[in-house]
Amino acid sequence: MTPPTETPVAPPDPDPGPAPAAPQLRRSGHNKVIGGVCGGLGRYCDIDPVIFRVALGVLTVTGGLGLLFYGFGWLLLPQDGEEENEARRLLSGRVEGPALAAVLMALAGCGIFLSMLSNGSVMSFAWLLTLAVAGVGVWSQRRSLTPADAPPDAVGAPATPGTVSPAFGPGAAPPETKAPPTPASPSWWRDPIVKDGTTGPVGTGYLWGADDADPAVGLGPAGARAGKTDRAGKAADRATRGPRAIGGFVFLLALLAAGAGTAGAWSHQPLGTALQIGLAAALVVFGLGLVVSAFAGRTGFGTLFMAVLTAALLAGASALPKTITTEWTRTDWAPAAAADVQPSYALGSGEGTLDLSRVVVPSGQSVRTRAEVGAGRLKVLVPLGATVKAHIVVGIGDVQLPTEKPEDVDIQPNQKKTVTLAPPAGAKPAGTLELDLHVSIGQAEVDRAAS
């Protein structure tokens, strides 16, 4: 009798191994043009980095957001193989070239961005482009990986049974973990610097810090004790003193530069221009201080914060209207007849009063004039029987009309009003006054004469 044939059992599926780790948002160390920010974003979002480079270039020329985003990305994102970002190095006192370039880039972008805030169309386009690029990046990053898209096994992944490790041979185990070497001992992980045929110790990467060994100390027990004592003394001295802080000195020089620049332009330049000159001089001092701290001394977060604040103030000063002067004056204009009314009246800073109460406008005719005050108060007094057509523009401030109570003060930005004020009942009819009133910062008031 023939024994029954056994059905072969299929071998179990091979272990797929651990799932590939999600990519981390870091700056690329090889796919980079400047700092590797776009390369890291492209790898993280699975998008060609050229898209990010083009978008940041467009954002740079349309409002400065490109420089602002790239500078902060350079500061906050660590590079491949590193755990410390440039911002942490900067705050710990190690001012190096990449950190300095990132700070200057962010400062430039911040200044351009603040100076373009008043341009609504440009800023709207910049924000729409930013949201579009961010949306594309999030969508691409969240796509589920298909088996064809799965990344290859990482180097060092556990090998399946029966495979041969190219580095150690069949069944070979990786070398055991070794502790870092003690100072002044032979190093298995540090190679000497070879330059011009000579060798020397590798630097720590810090602008200051304790050395590994003192080559002047000889060998032997006495030399070892002397070396330990000398190194301990140096470490204690450096721990107590540290690098010399120059932040206070830089801040004092920046104040002096700002005061000197503003005072030199105060008497013959508008207020905004005078402030720009002083703040620009202070910003130059802060920039030079950061550069000097990369080679000597130390600057901390306070100096960096003051530099950013100075850049913001500089952008605000550049937005001030050129009509605002540094001298506060009181001016009265009082034409006696319609023929004496000037086409325009202007005052830089102060209180200007345009008294048109004595101007007689014949019925059916009109008189047109314009009055402008940079900063302060503009008051226009119109005849009792005239019809007033006024177009009033106030950058930041209040508008007062005869129909409002004096205590009704409503300070708002960018106020624009076009009103027509009919003469009161019982007044003798007259012609029309057309007023074009502009105040950059302050109050514009229209009042009617009592008689």
C-alpha cells in the first residue's frame, strides 16, 4: 500500500525588517548652493530642491521673505551628521562664518520685509506664493510610500541569516563600542592634520576651550603630574574668566554712532531721513561687532536682539513720510479774498490753520485749494454760507467735522473721507469750496465760522 503523499508546506515569508525611518528635516551637506536649506527641504518633502530655490528667489525680490525664511532656516536646522544648529553655536559664543552669514541674511530680509509692508499687492502675492509652496511641500511629504518608492536598506541594517557582510565576512560581528580616548592619549578616532608635510593636532572647533594636551610637558611621572597641574590651572582660569565679552562695548559704540548720525542730519533733513542715517550707522556697528566676535571676544543674544531691533526701527523710519520735518512750528494762513487763496499750503511738523472765513465765494462759482501737514494738526475754517466739498486723507490720526462733537476722537490708520457739507439753514447762499486735505500723522479738522 502506497503511503499518502505529504503536501509541501510553503516557507514562511521573509521578515521584511524594520520600517524605514522617516526623513528628518535637516540641511543637506552635499546638495547645496549656499547653506543646504533648500536641499534639505527637497529631501524632506520629496520634491526637487530647485522648486524651493526658485520660490525663495521670487520671495526675495518681492518683499524680502525669501531672505528671511532662508536665514532662519539656516540658523535653526542642523546639518546632516550634526546635532547642534547654528543658532545654538551663536548663543554659546562660537560666532563662525555660517552663523554670521545666516544672521546677516535674516537681518536683510527683515529690513526689506518691513519696508514693503505698505505695498499691499506685493505682500499679498508673497504670502499667496508662500502658502502655495508650503501646501505643496506638506502634501508631498504626507504621501504614503509605495513599495517601489521605499528607500533601499540603510547601511548597517541587520543582515538576514546566510548573508555575507561585505565589511566583516560571513557571520562576523561588528566591532565592540570603544570609549573616547582620554586627553593626551593616542586617538583611534582623530586623525592629525597634514599640511605642507607636517602634522599637528586637530582643533576642537571652538574659538576657545581647554586643550587636550600640553606638548611642552615631558613624559614620566613628574611630567605627567606637572602636565595635569598645568592643565587644571588653565581649565580653572578659563572657566572663571571665559572669553572676553564685547557686547557692552559694541552697544555703546552703536549708541554713539546713532546719535552722531542723527544729530548731523537733524537740522537739514526730514525726520525720517535723519533717523535712517543714525539707525543705519548703529546697524553697521552691530554688524562689525558680530564680525569681530568671530575672531576675538564674545557677543551674546543681547547684541543679536539689538541688531534685529535696529533693523526693524530702520525699516520703520524709512516708511515715515518725507513731509515730516524735525522742527515744530505754528502757521496761520488767512487769505482775505477768493483771489488770494493759494493752490496749496504745506507744513512739515506743527499746527497749521487755514482761515477761509473771510473768503466770499459768489453763488454758482467754486474755489479749490489743497492743504498738507506732515505731522501735527490741520484746521480749516470755512465761511458760514459756503457749500464745502472735502476730500480728507489721514495716515494715522483723527478726522473732525462740524457735525461731530469735539470729544469724539477716533484715531485710526489710513482714514479717507469724502464729504459734502451743506450750509446751515438761514445762512446766505454762497458758492462752493473744494478742499483736498492731507495729514500723515495727526488730526485734520474742518469747522465752520460763526458768522
